[in-house]
Amino acid sequence: MTDVVNNRAQFRAAVGNVYSTFWRLGLRLRFHLWQKRKLKQPVLEWVAGKPFVILPQVFNPNLFLTSAFMVQALNETLVPPECRFLDMGTGSGVGAVFAAAFTPYVTAIDINPAAARAARINALLNQVEERVRVLEGDLFAPAAGEQFEVILFNPPYYRGQPQSQLDRAFRAEDVIERFAAALPQHLTPNGHLLLLLSTTSDEEHFLTLFRQQGYSVTPTAHHPLPGERITLYKVG
């Protein structure tokens, strides 16, 4: 009987792995057929009811269905009023714009110059430009010496050298390790990190980096997709 149960479990796991593989291939195909057509000119997208201009070489937040989940999970408990909030790797500024509904002290950082430009445009478009400061640079470097009560980060999920500015949203060699190492210098003692991860990434390794720093890790929201599950973790 035990062998039957084990065989069934192995079969389900194998089917799940095959399904996940096809899901990821489908997302890649979707990128090539849909996103790449929009890379040559600005486009207007809507995320959770708000408009965002997406510039060429900036990740489109509607591509993988994660951005809307992320911002809709934000609330006054996760983003306390008047807190100093950092949206790391802001992209088109989606996290920063939505955080500005809770606090007037929002900083957004991205290493991609086009992304920083798009974030400034979208802060203006959504009339929160006085609440959102956009900086350009690598991880915490533009905010050296500063600390934040809340940091939001949706890191690149895949290992490798990025092939373009746009590819930085997907791929990195050591970004998550460098981010985790620098986090204690930039997170206030009672603050927390909001970390968005997918089961298609090396999720357990990412979380272990923060546990090794002495932080507790708590899932706050899940969103199942056909071939993956995305989770918003509270780290603090």
C-alpha cells in the first residue's frame, strides 16, 4: 500500500513538473509574441485600475500577472501611514505609486535609466509626484546612509548575466545575495521587507539568505497560477 501511495505521489510530482515546464515555456512565448512588439514605443497599461506608461526596455507589469497581485496585497498593516517606504527595482513605478496611497515618504530605485524615467512619468501621471522620489542606481547605492521602515522588492528570479537593460528584470548573477547582505544597514530595527517570490525561482535559497541574517519570514499572501505560485513574504 505504501508503494502505491509513493508511486502516486511521484506521478503527481512528475506531472506537476511537466506542467510547470510548459507554463514557463508558454510565458516565454508570450513574451516574444506580446511584450517584444511593445518594446519599440511607449505603451499605456492599466494595473489594478491605475494607468502606467511603459517605456521601451522597461518590464511590462502586466506580462506575468504578478504586479497587480503585489499591489493589491498592500494595506495599512504592511505599509503603515507615514512610514519611509522603499520600492527597490521599481521598474515602471507600480509599487511606488500604490504605496503613495499609504505614505507620503516613498523612494523608488532602479538601475535601469529607462525604468527610473518611467517611474517619474507614472508618479506624475497618477498625481503622486510630491510623494514619490525616484533614484537611479544599483541597489541601495543611491540611498546610501538612509533607512526605511518598509522595503518592497520583487527580485530577478533567474540566474545569469542580463543581456539588456530589460533583461535585468528577469536575470541576475548576485543581486539577491548583495541585497540581503546590505539589508540590515537600510532597514530600521522594527521595519520589515516585503519580498515577492515565485516557485519558478530558487525560492528556498532566497529565503535562507534572510533567515541567516536573523530575520523571521512569514508568508502574507499567495496567488496560484497554472504553473507556479507567487507569494508575498514579510521579512523582519
